[in-house]
Amino acid sequence: MADIVNLRQFKKQKARTERETLADSNRALHGRTKAEKQRDQLTSERADKFVDGHRLERDPEKSDR
């Protein structure tokens, strides 16, 4: 025999767990210190400069040709 489940309670519990997982991901994304944010921004800027400096083709708008 299967267990009887109250669907209203089941839906509420499912909504609670979804809110908790969303809150955890938001804490990881937004709950960083200023130093961590600056470090991440600096590393992304360095990576962009590195890639731009090693391009074989330049932007047609910037070149004289």
C-alpha cells in the first residue's frame, strides 16, 4: 500500500526547497567581499587584454586599410 501524501503540503515543501537553493546561489554570487570582486574583475580584464593582444586580425574599424 502506498503512503498517502497531502499535495498542498508537498507543493509547499517543494517551493521551500527551491527558494533555499536559489538563496544559496545568490549568496555565492552576491555575498562576496569587495576585495574578491576586485580580484575577479582584475583577472577578467587581464584575460581580455591577453586575448586582444594576441589576435591575428585587428578590428576593421581601427585599421587604416
